[in-house]
Amino acid sequence: MASPSSAAGAAATAAAVAQPALPTTNADKIYSDVLASFQIPRDKMRLIATHMYSEFVRGLSADGAPIRMIPSYAYAMPTSHETGVYLALDLGGTNFRVCAVTLKGKGQFDVVADKFTIPDSAKVGPGAALFDFIAGAVEQFVHTHDLSAVAASSATGELTMGFTFSFPVKQESVARGALMYWAKGFDCPDVVGQDVVDLLQVALARRAVKVRVVALVNDTVGTLVAHAYKAPATVMGCILGTGTNAAYIEQLAQVTKYRGTPTPTGTMLINTEWGAFDSEGKVLPLTQFDRELDAMSNNGKQQVFEKLISGMYLGEITRRALVHLVEAGALFGGKLSTPLQTVYAFETAYMSTIEADTSPALTAVGQVLADHLAVASTTLTDRQLVKSLVQQIGTRAARLSAVGIFALLEKMGVPESKPVVVAVDGSVWLKYPGFQDRLRAALRELMGPEKAALVSVETAHDGSGTGAALIAALVDKQH
Ligand code: ADP
Ligand code: MG
């Protein structure tokens, strides 16, 4: 510190005081505390990964463990030579799609897909309404794409379909599984405990749609298998979308809770359901905003890892942090707005827009705040603070995703010397600017650069459609 008596010192002090930047000291401290609460340094990432690893082991050894580690009953990986036309249904959370996948061999395939929006009214309430909606969409798809001829020319007179159902099911065979619990905003209580393939097949029969559902597939398993069709070194499929989850290749001998036949040799794909990790919040560094979000969600104390990472929640965490900062006088001159106080009014996609804005005046940030939060006028400082906050929340999500991938690679004991591929899909991975780089950088922090160089984290294209079709093809070949 310069002595106050020196002229230079006085000038420096005056200059410092004249700095416009941050608001008053108290608000300033509250802001930096909020920002810091979202940081996860490397050692903390390591600690979380270690805990996650042991939860994977626990899930493989007993039913009902927090991370479910669900056997998929999909044993075989594609050879790249499978051929034929197969249907796939993708019920993921935000979007619902019906696809026709033409497998052409040599790892090549074509997909024709139609998207449907599931009405909110069908997402909650009686399951019959949900499955009727789905069956109706399949009926419409078969009609639109003139697939009756394909059905008629098949040995059974029916089309063969794989059903990607991205909720935790207790799988009993490749084509049977009972829903354990809903997530991602769905809540049809009468479906819990029921075989979802049965429900779908019955709904299809009501409409006389000639489709046979031969495989029930989680989107993570589909992503793994679809990517392996092109890239045989694929060992993991990971989703970063509405929710988050991953599947991987496990040695059957390690699945100690597995008592089925064939005898446990070889491998099976395991759907981890890692979104449920640490729902007690033992190692995850939850902020007050995470806790608030969890408390008001329709699945409190569940899917806590997912709530820190995925598209359904990141915007809402951000909104809660923004409200806190406004109330503390650190943003927007302390003025709240109605949308700012509305639960889920701030979408994760807005974070992408904010992060993509590199203009000096942060014009797009201002636009998002004006258009979606009714905060009409903001200072540049406001916009900078908002952007940094969003960066922090997005970065935390990317780093925690890397922790999950790292823990699962460790569980497989790879990579040793051969390169491996991790296939990732979902809108957060695909559309959030910088997410991919941050995730890869965090993996390097966790594994060291040499080992990380053997891990290729790649975008899986349409895994939840193609994967289900491929698994349907593999099942079909066994008969
Ligand atoms: P699903 O997981 O249902 O199969 P997606 O992978 O498309 O579907 O993920 C949808 C989620 O992605 C939504 O929660 C949404 O908030 C989020 N999302 C959509 N667009 C963007 C975007 N541009 N940036 C970040 N997240 C997005
Ligand atoms: Mg999806």
C-alpha cells in the first residue's frame, strides 16, 4: 500500500475509488460468494469420483442401491454388418420421436424420424392417456411413411420395434421391464411397477397397429450401441439432455447381484442411472439454490446429481441465484420482475445464448434479460455479472459430467494402452457453447494429459433412435 501522504498514492487511491465497476462492498461480497459456491476444484472432483466409483460397485452388488446399475440384458454389440428396416420409439423427456432406421451394413444407416410434442396433460395422470398418445403417434408414422408394405413383407407381418424409454426400469429381459420411478417432470403413478412394453403393446393393439416391440432400451444403452456400430472402440454412452445418465460395458462377473442365465461370463451393458448419485448430498457441494430447487421439485432428495447437470434444471438454478443477487442489491438496481420470480421461467437455452455473446456491450445478454425476464434496462456491469454467473453454473455442470465419465472409465479400468471412445448425446452437450471443451478439460485434470489423450469424447448422432433399432435387429437375429 502506498502511504496516504505521497501524492502518487493519493492519486492511485482516488483512481481506485473512481472505478465504476462493482457495486457496494456488501453486494460485491455476496456476488463473489455466490460465484465461489459453484466452483469445484480438482481435488473435490477427485473426491466425488471416488465416492461415485464405490456407489457403482454398491449398485452392482444389490438391488435398491442409490445408483441402480440396471442390467440391460443387451449382451451383444453390433458388428457393423447388421441390415434391415427397424422402427424405434424415443421417449426421452422433452421430445418424443418415432423413427424408421434402415441399417445398411458397414456402419452405415439412414434414419427417418418424426417428432411429436407430448402434451403436458399426458405427462401426469393416468398412464393409459400417455401410452395412447404414443400409440397414436406410431400409427400416424406408419401411415405417413407408407410402412405397411414393409410390415406385410416381413415374416411375421409386423414391423419390429425397439423402444427407447429413458426412465429407470427394472429390466427382466431385453423386452420386459417395470418402471421404477418417474423423473424429468413425468408423473403417471399407475405406471410405476408396470411393464412398459406391455402397456405400449396393448395401446398399439387397441389401434390395430402392426408393430411388435422386441427391445426395451435406455437412451444411454442406445447411444452406446449406435455409436459402436460406427466406432467399435466405444465403451460408454452418456446423455446430457433433459436429464443425465450413462451406460457402459461391464464384465458379468462384476454384476454380483445378477443371478440370471446364461452363467455370468462375458459382458453386459449396464444402465447406471447415475443421475441418482449422492441424493443425500454427502459429497456433492450443494449451494443454497440447489437445495431450494430440490425442495420444490416433484422428486425431492432424488436425482440430485442430475439436478446439478442437466437441461431441465440449470436454468432454474440460475434464476434462483439471480433472484438472490437482486434481493441483495447486487444486480438490476435491486429490482425484481414477475418472470424473474416465476419458477422455471428461465430456460437452460437462455444460458447458451448468454454464453455465446462475446460482443463488447453484451447485447444478446441484455436482450435475453429484457425479453425473457422483463428486466428492461441493465448496465454493462449487470450483464457482465449475469454472464459470469451463467458461466460458473454451466462450468460446474460440465465438470461434474466429467467426474461421472472419469469414475465410470475407472470402473472399467480403461484406457490402458488402447484408445477408447465415449459417445455423448443430448442438447446440453450439443448446444451449450463451451460445454464440450470444459468437459474435456476437466477430464484432463482428472486423468492427466497422457491418459486423457486415449479417451475420445464424441458426439453420438441419434443414438436413442438408431440404438433401439440396432438392438431390435440384434434381438431379431437371435430368433
Ligand atoms: P431429451 O433429453 O428429452 O431426449 P434433449 O437432449 O433435446 O432431449 O434435451 C432437452 C433439454 O435440453 C431441455 O431441458 C432444454 O432445457 C435443454 N436445451 C435445449 N436447447 C438448449 C440449448 N440451446 N442450450 C442448452 N440447453 C438446451
Ligand atoms: Mg434424448
